[in-house]
Amino acid sequence: MILRDLLPKTVPVQIQGNVEVEISQLAYDSRLAQPGALFFALPGTKNDGARFIDQARARGARAVVVSPGTVVTGELTTIIADNPRLLLGLIADRFYQSPSAQLTLIGVTGTSGKTTTTYLLEAVWQAMGWSTGVIGTVNYRYQGREFPAPFTTPEAVELQDLLSIMAAQQVSHVVMEVSSHALVQERVQGCRWDGAVFTNLGRDHLDFHTDLEDYFAAKSRLFLEALAASSKPNRFAVINADDPWGTILLTKSIPGRVLTYGLQPGATVSVHQVEKSLQGLRGILRLEEKEVTFSSSLIGDPHLYNILAAATVAHALGIPAERIAAGITRCTNVPGRLEAVSVGQPFTVLVDYAHKPDALEKVLHSARQLTTRRLLTVFGCGGDRDRGKRPLMGEAAGRLSDVVILTSDNPRTEEPGHIIAEAEVGLVQTGQLKVADTTAISTLQQGYLVIADRRTAIRTALAGAQPGDLVVIAGKGHEDYQIIGTTKYHFDDREEVRNYLTMVYGEGRA
């Protein structure tokens, strides 16, 4: 495309050089620039893209987008923009021919529940016979194809490229997890949204955001800016009315139709007569004036709210209640979200992605309701992330569990013992006593152990679990790696559990 045609009229820029040059590629990594590229020299926290302009030129870039004050030498058309990331998003949309205009596009944001909500909505859409696409934490997928997800929400170029491929493959409906990072970094600029979902807000990413209010403001941009900028005629917002931050969002001026969900009276979509067990959830789903019975193999209150979120989106799109219920039943498993692992052992094991205080508390609260015996929790905290949530996670684990094993998550470049010590502060505050003897776990009624090696921690919990107990292994969920230092090692909580249980209980030993 011609550079002039890629520049949006809504964003003021300064231009130095020829804007009639042909652009064949968009690049923000100079190592990937190809002949004819428009290179975006993005400012970053670790590296400034301006340092790599010469490298991009050497690889054939024809033009560059820079921040004010950047000096560009040589024969490169230069576009000076106050916010290069904003321009990247808008230009990527134009370069790929505005693919979201051809799709029904739903964005899901919030601290917890995004992934499960997308899986549920995908299942409901498939129950309608629609061709679906999903972009999120676990993977990117459409029409039976799956691709690794390096980011929950891709960078703008990869996002628009993926949407264009989906549109070309006749995908009709796409649901996307939208992270706060993506909103701040303008990755979804240019997307034409049909609907947006707010699940909840809890403490997370405070190594990136200044405080909870800043984090909420980032999430709110999906509704107050992105949805507002969409040209879709029947825009709608779906908001969890039971969440305190959701009630704040409801006071804002949100474009289009606003629907709510929750367990409290007055929500657009709600449930009643709910039965909860280790076999799943059953109840009656109320969609405004319509009621329908639903059943799901998903476990616990967090999944109940995710069911409500997906059902509300489906209702907003005009899907019949019976098809919504059929789709809910169709979604039988979400990787690493209260995922049961069983080989016939006499106790329950649930693996969950909960790696922040609010999510861990909700998971353990649900687990507590599902057992009359002991609740054993294995958890750790990630390194190089918000340190303030570590004692909060320790407190939640200690308050809601009978036995806790504190271990490593992804320590990254931090010393694991230092991370564990900070989480241990919260455990101590609950009155839990530290136990040194790992063999005592089978009879321990209250207390905690510290086992830094995650594999050993998991095996210790499983070895000590008694009939009727419930073991929750939290923090990594679907992840199949552990980051120690700067290296990723293969490690999957579900795999570790299954291997150990098979060794002890499998092949006729159950």
C-alpha cells in the first residue's frame, strides 16, 4: 500500500520525505524488517526503538515512525507522532483492510475469568453452528487450528494479521481476551467492537500500573474509548454487577446497550436454584424474562460467574435461551481453570491458574464448599512481579485452607527463598504454624510447610492426601513451563499430578 493511504486523518503527524512510497510490511522489531517495511521505532522500558532505525534501514525499510525529538538520518521517510503506538494500531488496521469490520468481535477484560468466558462463549456460538475464533491466554484458535499465544492480546500487527486470516477463512464470530497492557499499549486500536465484557477487578499487574485505580482506568478504556470508537451499529457492554469495580463502571457513560449479570436482584442475567458439587453446576438461568435449565461440568463459583458472563453476551446477540444452555453444557473443560485431574484416586485434585490474591481467595472459597474433609493448597508467587500481593496470597491460603504447602511458581530472576519469605508473612498472620516434618502431612489438621522445589511440593501434597480430601494446586494452571532465571523449563502441574497419581493409583491400584 502507499504510505499516504495508511496514515489516518484523525491523528496529527509531521511528515519528512516522500509519502508516496510503497509499503509492503509493518515492523516494530528491526530484526524482522523486510524491504519495503514501515518501521515503528517504539519507545520501551528496556530498549528504545530509535536505536534500531539504522538496522531497519539496512534491512530495506522505506519509512519510519518516531517520537518527537528523534533524529533520523539517511533516505527514510519519517513520520513524527506523539504516540507511535496509537499510530501503529490504526495503521495496522488499515494495512490489513479493517478485518474486524467483517467479524462479530467481542472483547473480554477483567482480572479473572477472561479465559473461561471465552471458552464458554465459543461453545455457545458453536452450538449455533457459527464459525468461531478465539484469541487469549491459552492459545489463538479458529476452525480446529491452534497457535501458541505469546501474549494474552497480540501486538497490533499480529492481531490485525490474525483477524484478517480469520475473516478470509470465513470465521464469523471472534472473542478476544483484552489485557490491561494491551489497552495501555494501544494494541487493539482500530478494532471495531460489537461488544465488551467486564468480569471483575482485583489486585494484579501493580508492577505495571501505579495502583488499582490506574489498573481500573486501563480496563475501562475498552468501554469508554474502544467501544465508543467502534462503528458497529448494535454495540453493547456486559458488566458484572456484583463486582465493586463493575458497579463503578456502570456509573460511567458507556455507549450502546448495557447489560449486567450477577447473583443479586436486578441483573439482566442471573441464576437461581443453583446446585454445586464436584460434578459441576446445575440451576436455572434467567435471561431477562426467559428462564432455562442449565448444567455444566465446570466446578465452583468463579465458573458460575463465567457462565453468566458468556450467557449475557449470547443473550445480547439474540441467541435463544435453549441454545445458550446447550453451549454451556458443551463446554466441558477449560485448561488449568479448576481443572480436575483424576486416575481414580480417593481424593480430588484441582489445578488452577489463580496467581493473584482475589483469584486465589475465590478458588479456595469454592473448594471449601466442595469438601467436608481437609483442603490442602499448594501455591507460590511469581518473581519479578508485584511483591505486594505475596503476603495477601499467603493470607488467603492460610485463612481458607487446612494445610498449605508454600513453594515456587515462576521465580524468574529473583531468589525463590526471598519470594517464599514474603508470602510466608501472610500465612503467619492467619495463625497457621509451620511444620518441618513433611511426612506429617497425612495426619496434619492445620499448618503449613515450605518446600521450594515445586515438583516435590506437589508430590508431598498428593502423598499426604487422604480419602475425601481436596487438593488445590494453584498458580500455573495451563502453563507447561517454569521460568527459573531467564530460562524456561518444561513443567506442567497437571502432568506432574497425573504422573504421580498413575504411579501410585494407576493400572489397577485404585
